[in-house]
Amino acid sequence: GSGCRHDIARSVQGNACRQVTGLGREAQKVQVAARKLTGGVHAWISAYTDSNGWYRLDQMHRRVEWLAGRVEEELDERALGVVRRAYEDVCQVMAEGFTSALEGAGWAVPGALHQSRIFSEVVNGTPKPVAYFLVDAMRYEMGVELAQRLQPPDGERAAEVQIKAAMVALPSITPVGMAALLPGASASFAVVEQGGKLGSRIEGTFLPDWPSRRKFLAARIPGLVDLTLDELLGLPRSKLAKKVEGAQVVIVRSQELDHAGEGGFTYQARQVMHTVIDNLGRAVRKLAGVGVLDAVVAADHGHLFTSEREESMRIDAPGGETVELHRRCWIGRGGKTPAGCVRVAATALGYDSGLDFVFPRGCGVFKAGGDLAFHHGATSLQEILIPVLTVRSRGGGAMAPAAGSLSVTGMPEKITNRIFSIVLQGDLLTEQAVLPLLLADGRQVGRAGMVVDGELDRDTGTVRLVPGKPVTVALLLDDDQVRTLRIVVQDPRTDAELYRSPADIPVQLG
């Protein structure tokens, strides 16, 4: 009843407050470390990507922003404001320091894996068939979280997962990064202007958009199969098996992130950033179930995700001959370099073209249109470092569910609130971890955000059940656009369904 709903709201609020304070503490710690850091580019990359590295600050920030979007009315606006500013201050220190280090290194980072070598070194070296995921705007910290989802912490490993950081091709925008992930990019890659359009050029082919990149791929990969992440998740297993039959390389494209961020839906972007990680995990396992056991996951660029900025705080564009102006980079010829910005000639990045790029040194943005919270294009660690995951799944698809049963009670007849609860009770004789999800058309649209009288693993979303003891689970709906959904509880080791709500549940939010 309402009392229970109240308990859940209180727990979620307490949990959100703890996460806000945790983010504030972490921001102070990283601030001190970043100001003290000496050494070149590699020192910055290590500080950021080490197992206890600064990427964790971005992860905490993303989770706080996600929760803030769920429980707005229950958070102390002042505390949140203070912590957001602290986070932005650290991002500024990190961006300025790392940009200076890059400049000092002449924009070349020998020894680092470069995005243009991912196809030749990673994809080519992976057994076939291989799924090659091209994920828009997935930054390094999200890759770490995906690796944790694909490798449940307890017992039987369903997959062998390795993650490395790669440096993207600059500027960190989609037409550059998506082309740098293609075959042939390691031998010849340039960012050029052709007929007033900006794009990349590989082996003499101009690649401004996906249709041109697809054609380029199809000419180099016999029997290419390409799917969007949504298509893949929505396909029944038998249809998917047929589609990928005999394919050596299956390209899976996820554009949800960039679309959400670029579309100016800051709020929507926060939610999508969360669900895309779960959905990539689902997709890797779904492909493994039809025999594509190897996967490589990479991104076109990362992103900075900060609060809205006042128009007055934005940087005036360099002027001159502008080819393209993005919030985090200017591409063109001539003009003057604004204060707090750095100019890089295309030739300094190894591109055979007469273009110049101007980037803000810190976290500033140019006076360009669009939403002010989701940015990429420049040289911060968050934009320039992407995850490269290699995943080797064990074959055999989903195993039969564990013996014993699971009772689920307190199911809502309709969903009127983004946070609602159900009660799980395992009748098994031993403890078990279960994964409660909200699904719509095969896509995950929500997950457990909190449990009362139980344990939730925040990295994997799994809930620990003790025999005979009921646990109240607060489910958080991430995608406000869905009309109906099902509540599903899976065995996280095998993806076997232990429970699925018998009918679609209508979503009618206020």
C-alpha cells in the first residue's frame, strides 16, 4: 500500500543522498590528485583508466544524474548544486591539464592504442564470426560498467572480457570517429572537406555519413551483416540466427546515446546512457546464443556531461572561414584563436588537408546551437578515451533455469510512477542472485534501483535472495516513452527467465 510506497521513496531518497555525498568526496580527492599530477600524456591516461582511476568519478556522476532524474522532488537542490559545481571544477582541471600534455607531446601518443588501428589489430585478430559493435558516444567509464555486466562477479563466468582504452581520432565527432573504426583506417586516414562537407577519407574514399561508410564496409567484408541495436534486440531468436548465418562480421550500431544527447533531451540522455549499457550486454549474449561467440565493442567518441551553461559563459567562435562549428570544436581556416582555446593544424594530426581545428582547453563550449549539457568534439579525457572490449562467450545459449521457483507478488496493474515496487521470494534451498528487469520489445527499459530488506549489487543490478525471505525491490523505469512493458526476472549467469509477467503492463505516467 501507500506505506510501502513511502518506505521505498524514503530508501531511494536516502540512497540518492548518499550517492550525492559520495560524489562530492570523490570530486575533492580527484581535484587534489589532478592538480598534483606531473608527467606526460601517459601519466594522465593511467591516472584516468587505472582500476581505481578517475573514470570512477564520471561513473558516480552519471549515476547521480540518473537518480536525480528519477527522484527530483526528493533531493536537496542546494546540495546537488554544490556537488555538480565541484564535479565541473574537476573536469576543468583535468581537461586543461590533459590538453596541455597532448600539446606538449605534439598531439601524438605513441604506445597508446589508436582508434584507427582497432579494426586491423583487434577485430582482425578475433576469431570469426565476430560481432563488431559501433557505439555512439560511449565513454571509457561506461565500457568498464559493460565489462562488469558481461562478467557477473560470482562463480561461473559466462564470458571472458577484456577492456583497453583507445585514443580517438580528433576532432571527437561522429563522422570522424565512426570512419576511424573501419578497415583500412590504420593505413590511410584523413579528416577533409569535400564539396562544403566535412568527412573522413580512407583509401581515397570520402566518408561523410553512414550510407557511405556502409558501402565502404560491404566492399571489404564479404557477406557483411549490419543491424541496429534496437533491431537486434527486437528480432526473435530464429530470425536472428537466420540473419547472421554464415556471416564473418556482424556490425551492430547503437546510436541511441548521441541521438539522445544531440537532440537536446538532456533528461532523456541521462536515462538512455544508463539503459544502453544493459542493452549492449543483452545484445552480446543474444548473439552468443545464435553462435556468434566473439564480440568487439568500440565507440566513435566519448562525451562530457555537465549541467546547462548560460549563453553568456560560452566562447565566441574563431570566425574566419568556418567549415563546421560544434559546441566543442571549430573546423575551418583562418580566424583568430579565442582565449582559453588551442588551435591544431590537420597536418599536425597526420591528416592530409589544409584544415585547422580549434578546441576549448577546458570544458567550455562555443556559441553553437543545441543543448548545453552533452558535449563532445574536443580533447578532454572523457571525450578522447573510448573503451575497446573483447568478449569471448561460452557457447550453448541460455541454459535451463535453476531448479526451484520464484514467487513474485505486488505486481502493479498499471504503472503510474517511475519508481514502483514488487516483492520477490525464492523457494530455492540455497541463496541465489536474480536480475529483475523491465523489458519492452526485447529492449531493457528499467532495472532495480533499490531493495528493502535485501542486497543489491549496484554494478550488475542483481538482487541476492535468501531462501524463504521476501525482498521488496524498487524498479526504476528509464524510458518514459514506452506504452507497455513486462517485468522479467532472469538468472544473471545464464539469462534464463525465472519469471515473466503474464501480460503487458500499461504505462500511464502522470
